[in-house]
Amino acid sequence: MTQQVITYCLGIPEVYRKQAVALYDQAFGQKLSVAIGKSADREPLFIKGLQLEYAIGAISENQLVGLAGFQTADGSLTNGIQYSDLLAQLGLFKSLWALIIFSLYHREPRTSELVMDGIVVDANARGLGIGSALLKQVQQLAQDKGYQTVRLDVIDINPRAQKLYERMGFKSIKTESYPYLKGLLGFSGSTTMQFIIS
């Protein structure tokens, strides 16, 4: 069996934009469907709004097989989606609803902190260590840029992800429970995790 060669790049090349959108929706579409119900409505927003310079891509045989988005004080992978785009795509009431839901997910980076903005590995490329490699790339980026910490949030229905983060040196610093939102969001709590740059 031929060993799959995977390369990693800071800033996903524009040619992979549609693949990045498909991957992002594959991972977070169910979570985001509360804000924007249809994939057909989410896709044009992501095609226009994803800021690919705020992501690390994993590429194999001209396919984007994974990505890790991040957020700094300067911007983030998902920061390019504007209210005017929501309004044009969804109309007034649906766009206002989407803004309310997105506000529940919003995280502002603290001083000297890089915040993860989603990580996903294509279903057909799992088990190859891509998730761990992407996290290492993010940690290295944070160190190279002089950040002191990397922070992320993991929802309570994703224990496999939390175990991966723990293996990669992230420590739980806060757990929040909001059972009253489970019917709306599909999960009832989240854990904030932090990696300290040595």
C-alpha cells in the first residue's frame, strides 16, 4: 500500500476554497444549521466569507483533506461573513436569527492568545494522524508569532475531540453547562481548553 503524502500550509490556497467550504460544512453544518438551516444557504456565505489566510490546510494529491482555522486580534477564518451577506442570502428575520445564534459561539481572543476557529479532517482521511498534525502546526504557529497560549472550546457531545486535545497538551480550564439550550443547539455544555506555549 502506497504511503499517503500529506503537506501542510499556512493559508489555504484559493484553489481549495470550495473544498474548504465543503469540509467546514461537513464538520459544523449540523451545529450551524440552528442558525442557517439549509446547506444551500450556508455554502455561498462560506464561499464568500471564509478568510483562508486564517487557516492551516492539509493537502494530499491535490485534495484538501483537513483544515484548522484560527482567530487572532487581526481576524479569523469565519470573520469574513458580514451582516449584509446574511441579509442578502436569508432576508431580514432569518439573518437576525443567525446573528443571535452566532453570538452564542463568539469567542474573543485575549492578549497574547490564539483561539482555534474549528478543526476538521475529511471522513475519508481519518486515522492518518492529520488532526494531531494540524494541532501541532497551530501550536508551532502560535509559538512562532509570540503568543503565550492557544485556546479552544469543545462541546460535551464530542469526547473524542477532547481526548485528542488532551493528548496534544491542552488542559481544561473551565466547563460550562447550559442544559436549557440543548433542545436548540443540540449540546448542553462546553469545556474551554488551553495550551501554554513553553
